[in-house]
Amino acid sequence: MRLVVRGFKPLKPSRARGDDGSFMTGNPPASLEETPPSSDAITAYDRKHITLYLRLLDADAAGATLQEVAPLVLGIDAGREPERAQRVHDAHLSRARWLSMRGYLQLLGNRFKT
């Protein structure tokens, strides 16, 4: 099953890099926490950062490096703060994977319960 979010067009890995070879452009969220929630339920933080999660999943699928993703998606300079960049990236990518594999069912509600 594929999750479709209205208004979001996922980047294809072959088109994810710009002409200069850099990965994606955009504004990182100002309210990014060091770690996302670890709840088994979708939280307000998750809903607020769904675009960030989708961008991380796209970047991962495209094979983007931490040095490419961290400044553009997370707003962290991986050259100056490599440990923090890795920690924040990994934590949010893990949450994004959870949302894409299990959490999205909560968005669907009772429509698909068996």
C-alpha cells in the first residue's frame, strides 16, 4: 500500500538532485526538536512535520548523503555539528519510516480495520 498525501508530489530519485548535483532545496522547519516523539500514536508534532518526514524518506530513497540532507531538510550544518546532524537525521528518519509503515493507518481511521 502506498501513502498518498494531497498536495505533495514525491521526488523521483533520478530527479531529486538539482543541476549542480545538490539535493533538494527548501526551508527547514523552525520548530525541529532534537528527537521526534516515540509515541505509538501520531502526535501534533508528527502532523506538523509530515513534510519533513516525507523529504527525509525521499532523500533516503535517492541515496542523498547526510552532508546534503542536513542543511537543507534539517537546518543543521553537518560539517560543524556532525554528531548532532547524524543523531537528528537518524531519529527523524526512523520516525518517518514508522509513519510510512504503521502510523499512517491512524490517519485512515476505521476505514480499513478488519
